[in-house]
Amino acid sequence: VTPNSPAARAGLQAGDVIVELAGRPVQGLKDLSDILKSRKPGETVPVTFLRQGTKRSVAVQLQQR
């Protein structure tokens, strides 16, 4: 997680495993990339992730890369 990135501002931490993005399952980096390509900067998407075995969710506002 890059400091001051949208993920960091939403509370994601190094070691978190994203399992769902915008309501779609994420099995790996390709899934994550494909889902992000279909979204626009400024849009807020729900992210479900695992942290130390516990499932959590946050909203992340996307930004231009």
C-alpha cells in the first residue's frame, strides 16, 4: 500500500488481501486490474479484504493514475 494513496486513505494496510472489488470477486492481480479498468477516477467502490483472517470492507475513492 503506497503512502497517501486512495487505498491507504481508506485504511488498507500492507498484508491485506483484497477478495472483492465493486461487488466482483478478485482471485488475483488480473481480476483486480480488469475491474479497475472498468471504473472511472472519482468513483467510490466497495473493497472487501482479509486482514489477519478477518473479513472487512471499506469504500475507496478511485483517482487518476
